[in-house]
Amino acid sequence: MQSTIEEKQLQFGHKKLYINGRLVNGQSNEVSSLVCPANNQPVATLAQATFEDTQFALQTAQEGFQYWSRLSVDERVEWMLKLRQQLEKNADLLREAVCHEMGKTWAASEEDINSILDALEFYAEEIKVKEGFEIKDRQGTHTHQMIYQPLGVVTAFLAWNFPLLNLGFKLGPALAAGCSIIIKASESSAISASIIAELAHEIDFPKGVITVLHGNRKNVGVPLCESTIPQLITMIGSTFTAQKLIEQSVKTSIKRYSMECGGNAPFIVFEDGNMQDALDITTAIKFGGNAGQVCVAPNRFYIQSDVYKSFKTQLVERANQTRVGYYKEEEVDMGPLANKAQVESVQHFVDECVKEGGKVLAGGTTLDKAGCYFAPTVIEMTDRSASILQHEVFGPVCVIMEFEEKEEVLALANDSTAGLASYIFSENEAVLDEFARRLEFGEVQQNGVKYDINLPHLGVKNSGISMDCSKYALDDYLILKRISKKI
């Protein structure tokens, strides 16, 4: 294990596992190093769980569920709000963690902390009004009462792009419903989840209700899936990862799934659409503090012919004007990509696009500075079958194409196995109504963009199962039971 002196020199020191209400090192005492992508400097070490650690975590999470699920709603809510208060008191520390593990700008980290605070508060209120209901008996011989009960142990696999937001989307409904939760944060952004474990420990949160593990697929990921203890596997990540988790988990038992698998959002601008609003949203999501690493970020830009040239010119200008770097060192608009592998992935997509006839109008390459930086990129493409159009480019890359007619662009937009977010800009209500019905996406954003904890976040096709956010997400964490009684 790395020496104590070296750990103290790191920004966030050594982060332990959180199992059964205790902060512990793994039985092997092995650690991994977490590096800040803004400067490639190590900022923390993570204790690595062994297979035995994971098995113990599963057992204690089951015990934690037995305790937590028997508490009254008011008692659970009291604990949730106590945890929320502790997080709010340490908001700056948590934001610093996000900025160091992801390289985000300080402004971008605000969404993360607000999201987890909102989630705990929202579900603490929502569970109070989650009531059962009666079903009328057709023959009048019985009464039928439908009641909600906690599902069981939840295992949550989290993506790295929004460390606190992603955690809030799972922690809020799980705790409110009466479930215990095992959190497997990404090894790329596990500092913030570990700090939440430390804060839960400080307030003596009931043991076994929240578990935080770090470790590899063999020792943590696979045994969490193959165990018969978890009743729900929930995830934010890629479609490939979702497929692997489902494949591993069905070997031993039937489980529920709630999985957000990302998207490949079309961004449609008609000639009568508000171009400045469209450009503002593009700049914020693709060239903002998270460097385009957003599941709902637009990837495929379809611009109607009459306004195509103007949109293209202004988008290139905005890309070239975006200040890229580390907010700790300079005033910036956009931070780095999450890691070297992500840089290589984005570069590969850009290179392949160019081979297929794409014309780079801005960026297209890494930046000559320490860290995982990629230049804001605009690529003009005419080939409607280009492979890049079938992939989610998780980075600051905009592929723009020209279209003439609405049927043409509708077909192009729907030509994807993903179906999360979509965007359309037009002042024609008939067009908006038609595209709302015919776009094959779980979310259709018209003339703007809006996300909030009370709004369902959901996809179709390969973009996932079930949803995050809103009162409807609670249903994944609850059992609906029928009690029929003869009159």
C-alpha cells in the first residue's frame, strides 16, 4: 500500500471502502491511483475491494435493508434530510472533488452538487405521497388493496461524467423507497462518492444502508451482478456495459433493471427556428464545462439549407473562441476530457470521419498542453451513411449536415439505434407537433432544453430501460403487492 506520507501529499489523500457503516481498506490492502485529467497529476488513492470484501458488502447490505425497510417513512425521511444537510455543509469540498476527478470548471460542478441535494429533498417529499390504492371487485365478493413495499438491495453502477448527479439519481429514490444501496462509482471519478461515504459515516448513518465500493470487474462488478441478493441493477453508462451487466446478472436470478445507456441526439434547426437559441444551447452543452461528455448532448446537427451557411459560420466562430484549460490555472469555458482513453476515442471518431469525407472546420485534434484536452471541433459531412453518425461521440465534436425537407431530416434523425434526447427548433406548431410524435426518442426538446429532478429522464431503443428522475422512477424501487380479502 502507498505510504502515509505520499497519501498526505495528495489533494484528497486515501479513500477507503464504506461497508457496514465502517470506512475500511480492502483485505488485500491494494490501492489504485486516481489522476486529475486537467494536469495528469494524481489526486487520490482508492482502496480496492477483494472478492471477499464484495461478498461481505452484499451480506451487510441485505442486513441493512432489513433494518431500513422496517423504518417508517418519516424516520427514513429524517435520515435523508440529515444526510442532505451534511452534504450541503460540505458542498465546496464535494465540488472541489468533482473538479479534480473530472477536470470540470467550477461553474460546471454546481450542477452536480445541486442535483444530489435536489434528489434527496425531492424523493424525501415524494415518498410521503406514494400511496396504495383499491381496485373494485367486479362481482362485489372481495376487497382488493394495492400497497407499495420496499424492493430490496439495489446495486448502482455509475458513469464518470456527472459523479454527484448520477449518484443522486440513484441514492434519492433508493433511500426513500426503503432500499439499501451498493454504489460502484467509476474508478475515474470515485472521490466524490467516497466523500459522501465519509460524510454518511460522520453522522452515523444506519449501517449497511449505503455501501461504497472501489475495485475491478472480477472482484466487484461480476460478483455484484451474479449475487442473488440485489433485486435491482441500476446503471448509467454505455449500451455495451448494460448488456454485460444483464448477461452476468441473469445467470443466478431474475432481477429488475433501470439503465440509462446514453444517446446519439439529433439537433434539427429549421429555417424559421431561433438560430441564436440553438447556438447558445450547442455551445453550452458541447463546448461547456463538461467538454461534451453529456448523454443528452447533441451529436448530429441537421440544419435546413436556407440557414445552413450562417449556422455553420457562427458555430465555427464559437468553437474557435472557446477557452479550454483548467480553471485552477486560468479563466476557461471548457475543461478536459475524463481520461486518456476518452481522448483516444474522440480522436478515432474524428479521424474516421475525415477518412469518410468529413471536412474539419474547427479543432479536430488534441491541444498541446498537459492534460486530456481536445479542441472544440466542427466537422462538415455530406455522406449520410458516415459511420460517425451511428455512434455517440462523447466529446466536444459537432458533425453538421444540410437538409431540405422535413421527411428527409426525420428519416435521418431516426436512423439510430439510440433514442434518448432529441432537439428541434422551429416556429411552426404543426411541424413541432408532428416531430414530437414521430421522433423515436424518449425526450423531445423543442426550441430549448430543460432538465429537472421532477422531469422523467428516459430513453427508448438501445438508450435504456426505465428512467431516472421524477416520481415515476420510484416504481423501480418498490414492490406493488395485491391483498385480496373475501367479504
